[in-house]
Amino acid sequence: MDKEFIKICIELSQESLDNGDAPFGALAVKDGQIVSQSGNKAQNRISDHADVIALHLARDALITSARAGCTLYSNCEPCPMCAFMAREYKVSRIVYALPTPFMGGRSKWNIMEDKGLERFPPFFAAMPEVIGGLLEDEAKAVFDQTDMWMFGSKPQTRKE
């Protein structure tokens, strides 16, 4: 099911791009069912990343204790802000397509797998399972339509 959910994130990222925003898309899933989804809306408010919006919508849809067991899916590795939000929302899994070695919440700053955050209950729960690199080439194809060269396991040379 992970790949099917990542495909939806990639579709959402293309919709975001088509709507004039950055190409990001995210889902929150619980028990195999999509609880929430969003494309990026940071064009209007910088903190409205797709991951953050999907997490907020999941919070609204589920009672607090029901969020345990949720998976955050994204076409791109969550940035530090989104990674902290996922940890604070206590998601159990984070699954993404493209790594972001220049700004990722796992590959640049290891927020997603920082076991030390578990020392601060009730703010953070146990470290989530993190899976990256699913359908990376498909996700990269959307980014290749932009000047956002810094995404993927083999980022392009910076475009001048």
C-alpha cells in the first residue's frame, strides 16, 4: 500500500505545481484509509507545507488517542519544520519518495529519528518508523519541471 499512497502524493504535488505552488503533496493514513490529504499552499502562507496541512486536517478528523498508528506520506522528505510537526503529532510512520539532502528532516537534520526527543513526553512519542526512496524517479519527474534542483538522491548541479 505504501507505493499506492506515494503515487497519490505525487499526483498532489503535480496539482500544487499546476496551481502555481511548489510541488509537494502529503497524506495522513490510518488503518489503510486516507484521513487527510493536501497539496502545498505555502505561496500564500509560508508555513502551509503540504505535510503540515495534512497533519492539521488529520488532527481535526481524529480524536487525540486515535492518531497513534497514523502514517504520514509525502512525495518529498519532510523538511525540519514538517519533521517536528510529525513528531509532535506522534505519527507512527513517515514514508516519502524524494530525499532532500540540503534541507531534509532526516538526511540533513535527523529530527525524524532523533531518539532523544522521546525524553520529552507528552510532547513527543516514540521515534517513528521512517521509509524513504519509494518511487523516487516518479516524484523527481515533477520536480524536474521546476528550478528546484536540490531534491533527490542525486541532485542536479545548481542551475544559475
